[in-house]
Amino acid sequence: MFLYQGDKDEQIPVLASQLLLQRMCKTGGFTAVRKVYPGQMHVQSIWAAEPDASRWIDERLAGRPAPNDC
């Protein structure tokens, strides 16, 4: 799973994605990477993350193993 968030998100606290990743890692069975985009608000983070998200998807489709922050 590719988790992303802007550090200026005005709708969801940035801590929420960190806690989600920690819970996923603790539970086990997940492969997840988290990226926080400096200066980006909730909607802006979509555009900031697009190159990384596209690369992440392309790498999975190419059969490369997913990075894991756990």
C-alpha cells in the first residue's frame, strides 16, 4: 500500500497516517510505504504524490517487490 499525505493537511491530522502505518506494521501481513509531502494541504498532496504513486504502481505492474516501511 502506498500511503501519502501533505504535512499541512487541514482535514486529516498527519499523525493519522503515521498511526495507520504503525498499526499495519504491528498487525503484520501488510506491505506499506508512507510518504509525507512538505507544505502540501489535503487536496494539494494528490498532485505532489502523483509522480511517486505512478512510479509505485508501475513498479508493481513490472513485478518488482514493493518497498516496505514496516
